[in-house]
Amino acid sequence: MSSTPQPRAGPPVCACEWHPQRCPHPHPRGHPGAHSVAPAEGPRGRAPPGTTGLRPRPRPEGVGGRPHASARAQGRSAILEKFGGAATGPAPHLKRTGGTAAVKAMLLEWCRARTRGYQHVDVQNFSGSWGSGLAFCALLHSFFPDAFDYGSLEPGARRHNFALAFATAEERAGCAPLLEVEDMVRLPVPDAKCIYTYLQELYRCLVAKGLVKTKKR
């Protein structure tokens, strides 16, 4: 009498029909399909054999991981996040000739041309030239001369100048005040990347309203 072949023994299956290595249910000893869970870590932080599929525990920043970013870098990141990616590329009709450096140079020259002749304004860069807030005011006044009296503004009234410029940009050009007045006042020298990004967005808004004449390609 021939014996019936027995099926090859496989891994024990839990009564809930889950594979023992994937079953999420706890099982006391003696329970059908009981199995043990391997510890997450072995000696010296090494995973024991058979647990290579377990996910490693994430390390918190600043504790054996990457150091925390500086306050200034965090502030700049917060400002840039408000743009929602609006300035990930060059403003419309600013050609990419020569790459990003050329785009920045063209935008800077545009700002310089629009503010030429305004008292206390000399646009040479995207940082210190905008520190008093008057460069923003001059740029907006060149498009909206009836919005405010530029001659009454003073370089030392930085908070007033920034607030006036950002409010005018929002009301007249539809450009949200993405730069915070208090942040601008607190920094003696504005962050160049933040200024450049804001000016790109302002340029976009002015183009959208037809206030900036561009050459059709």
C-alpha cells in the first residue's frame, strides 16, 4: 500500500490566515498559529538575522542626523514657500539668454531704468539697494504716480516705506505682500534671493496687467 505523499512543510500560518511575518495580531503561546516577533534591533544597533525588511527608525534632526538650519535660512525658506513656486523660473518675456545670471542682470537693469532719477535710490544689486524701502516705492511710483507722494518719503522711515510699497503693489498690481514688513525691518541688509524672487513676481503681475510692454516673439 503506497503512502500518500505529504505536502512540503511551509511556514506556519496564523489562524487569521495572515503570514506569520506579516500578521499584525498578537498571539499568546499555545494559540493556533502563534508566532514570535523578532526584536527591532540586535546587539550594537544591528538588526538580527531575518529582519532586514524592517524599516530603520528615523533619526531626529540635530541628534546624530543633519543639523538644524540657521534662523536666517529658515526665515528665507518660509518667505519663499509663500510664493507657491511662482518664481521657480524666469519672469515672462525675460529671455534665458546666458542662463539665470543673464535673467538676473536683465531684471536688475529693468529696475534700475524704472527708478532712475528718484532721490535716495541707486539700484546696484538685489540686497543693500533695497534696504531703505525707497527702491520699492520708486519702482511702484513709476507705474502708479498718483498712489502716493514720493517726495514726502524719508530713507530712515523704513517700516513706513516697506508697508507703503507692499500695500501699493497689492492694491494696484495685484501682487500679494509676500515679503513681511517686520522681516525687512529686522534685517539691516535684505536677503538677495528673497528680493529677487519678489521682484520677479511683481514683474509678472505688471506684465499680466499690460503695464510692462514686451516684445512678441
